[in-house]
Amino acid sequence: MGVTTASPSPPSSAPATAPATAASLLIILLVGTLVSLLFGVYSSVHDPTGETTIALFFSNTVGMKVWLTTAALLLALLQVLTALRLYGKVTIPKAFPKWLPDAHRLFGTLAFLLTLPVAFHCLWSFGFESTSTQTRRYVHSVAGCLFYGAFASKVLAVRTKRLPGWVLPVIGGITFALLVVLWTTSSLWFFQNREFPGF
Amino acid sequence: MLKRAVAVVEVIAVAGFVIMVALLLVKQPTKHLTALPPRTTVPAGQTGTTAPPDGAQLYKSSCAGCHGGDGGGGIGPQLRDGAVTSSFKDAASEVSFVKSGAGGMPAFRDEMSDAEIQAVVDFTRTTLQAK
């Protein structure tokens, strides 16, 4: 994706010193790993409450989760499309809109924001599904923890200068892929196996 | 204008994340699942036998997320206070429903064995009703 809080910098043309670049990459990777681990540890040791928490302006919690996750995925998709234009991978529109970098940031930030109530309910109410026979929930739990780690890495990568040009698209792509996995193992499953929940 | 909107949304996102983390750490449940009976285990040294499925533990891991830790309901309907025994006059009909699912209730035939479904049904009709 990614879901970012800042617009991506174009690949730097300045010569990067290898040790500094390696150190930056290592820090980015470590922070992402740490965030994922913290979410994983919390959801494993926290005793799931099984309670509904918030529904915001939806009629129930499950409807909120299904639709907010779907909206986050759509916003993330918009961020991927705008990123493609920012990097010149597509040329639609032909004239580069001045507002595109800001729109890119807005899509990503909103997508992240929409995931927060969903993640809160998952972590606090359900916890980590560690039973490997519960494949869908197990994959969802792992992807959820990795998503926030990847997001943290993405934010750091956006704000770190002199990184190789491939870093940001790779981390962004991983973050987006994880969100797709999360949506597939939750909202899509719900649509296919249960119902389209009301708002 | 758009830049200002982005800045505002970013501040809200950061604040939202901080609030989420704080709530994760401090929010206490009103009904705690640890009130359920502890999981039974096979005593050390006892081999060659299989512990019977623990209905309470199965309920906690597979049902409480929707029906509440004490069966008080949530995403799914209430089970306690006679609700489940009123809906299903006998255990066999409840077992059949849990296996096949309907409406918002997912089918559990591929998620649990027959013995596990029977154990969790027994739990909902006995222990859970006494809470």
C-alpha cells in the first residue's frame, strides 16, 4: 500500500553511504518487528473478554468491523493507485495533479484510522487465535499483528532519507497485502458465510 | 486546504492510536471469562486415555466471542437464563443447529468434532444456565 502518514519521497539520487543505509533499514525492520511482537504478545496474554465494545454509528459491532475494514481496504487501494501515479508507473491523469501527494497521504491516514476500532475489538475481545486448526482465525491473527508492524515500518521509511528507492514500495506493498489478507479472512468471509450486515 | 485536512486527520489518527493502546491496557471487562471453570487436563503419568472435551474451554474459545463470556449475548443472542433451553427443547436439536448453523450462526461441523459439539452444548444447557 501503503497506508502512510506522509507522501512517499521519490528515490533519492544522492549517493547513500552503505553503513548508514543498512543501519536505517535495520532500525526500520526492528521497529516493525517489535510492534508486531507487542501486538502478538498482548493478544496472547490478554484474556479475551468476549464482549462487544463499540459500534460507533453502526447498528452493531460486527457491522462496524465488516464495513470499516472494507472501507479501509478501498482507501488503501486508492493509495496504491495514487502511489503508482506518484512513481510514474501510470500516467493517468497525464498532467500531474498538485494535490495528489496530499490525497495519497489522506487516503492512507484515513485507512489506518478506520482500522483502529476494528483492531481494538479484535485484540480486546477475541485475542490471538493460536489454534492452528482454526486456519482462518489463525491467519487473521498473524496478519493483524504483522499489519501494524509493517505500518510502523512504512511510517518510518517514509520519514527516513537516503533509503534505496525500492524500500518504500516494498514495505508499502507488504502492508497493503496484509490488509488484503485481513479483509479476506474477515469481511469477505463474513459476506460469503453469513450476511451483508446492515449499517 | 487539503494539506490542512491531512494534518488534522494525521493528528486524529495518532490520537486514535494512543487512545486504542490506552484502552487495551486499562479497559476492564464487565464479565470476565476467567470466571468460567478451568480447563481440565489429563493428570501427569496417566497415559493411554484421552481427556473428554472441555465444554467450558470450547465455549470460551469458540462461542464467547459472540454470545458473551457468561452467555449474556453480544453479537450473537443471549444463551443464559433459559434462553437456550427455551429455543432448543433437547440437546439433540441444539447439537444439530450448532453443526449446521443458520442465519448469523456459523456451522461448526468442520470446526469441532461431534464430541466437542456435544460437550459445548451440554455446557450451555447446564453450567452456563447456573451462572
